[in-house]
Amino acid sequence: MQPPEADTLARGLDRLGLALDADQQARLLAYQALIAKWNRVYNLTAVRDPSEMLTHHLLDSLSVVGPLRRHAAGRPLRMLDVGSGAGLPGVVLAIAEPSWHITCVDTVGKKASFIQQVAAELGLRQLRSEHARVEAMPPAQADVITSRAFASLSDFTRLTGKHLTPGGIWMAMKGKAPTAEIAELPATLDVFHVEPLTVPDLDAERCLAWIRPKAAE
């Protein structure tokens, strides 16, 4: 018997224009169940209600899959998800795109351990987790560095810059358009697109800030 969230997830995917097969949808719901299970002991997220978790976590993270697919244009991506917490959006992206190699980074050991457990239980062989400060890690050579409510754009790019491969980009998930944060960025960076997002059943503003280093003149 399917959990009650299964129909809501399927409708959300349809509204996002995402085609995920039955196995991927089952893995997403299994991931949500693991968050709920571990939440009882480790307080991974403040969201407790399953329906709210589906919209605020799963569908919110799934809303960036389409934009990332357009950016990838069919090539496999190496991604770094910084301040990943319970694995958002990194775990969701790993389920949606098995060809993308994703490393989730968090300074909280129990959260990094949770992501390792999720990767093992759900068979996500291309998903890794690191318990570390991102600025202290050796260069990761990421094509895309992403974050969801991690830090200001200035801190996000400054702390992670050494991990960006030549030609790579940052993709920051934000609520309202971060106009003030963009103004604080150094002149060496180019915010080349602020992309509005619509998350099914979530009555809140969402956007992506796409950033890249400016080419040397």
C-alpha cells in the first residue's frame, strides 16, 4: 500500500514537468521516511508533518532539477551541496539524476552520518557525504556548487571558490530575490541569472541565483 504522500508527490512532479520513474518516486518517499525516523533522535529538520515535509523539502528540492538539467545539457555533473543538513537538495538530486556525482557537506557529524546511511539504504552509489568545514576541504573540482539556506551569497562564494572547476558555476537556492546580497558580491563575480521558481503547493517565493567568475580581461 502506497503512503498517502505518493499521490501528492506524483502530482507535484507532473506540475514541475519532471518524469521520474516509480523506483525514483519510491526512493524519494523512503528518504522522507528516513528523515522522519532519524528526526526523533537527531533533530535533522524543524519540519515534522509529512505533508509539509513533502512540499518544503522534497518538492522544493525537486524544483531545481529542471534548471540543472538545462544547464547540464546531458553531461554528467560533479556537484557539491554545501550546508546540506539532512541532504537537501543533494540527496533529492542524486535520486533524480543517477549520473550526477554529488557530495553533501555539513559541519554537523550526525547530519553527515545520516546522509551516508541514506546513500547506503537507497543504493545511491554516486552520493557521498563529508563531515567538514567546506573551506578546510581539499579542492573538490565541482562543476556546480549549490546551497539551500547556507549563507549569504558573499560568504557562500568566498568559502567554496577553491572547489569550483574551470567553467563551473554556483547555484544558490533562495527565497525572495537576494538583491542586497548580490550588491555585496565582489566585482570578480557575475550573477548571470536570477531564476524564479514555483514549488507546487508551497505558498512562498523561491528563486535560484546563478553565479560564475568573470572572465579575465
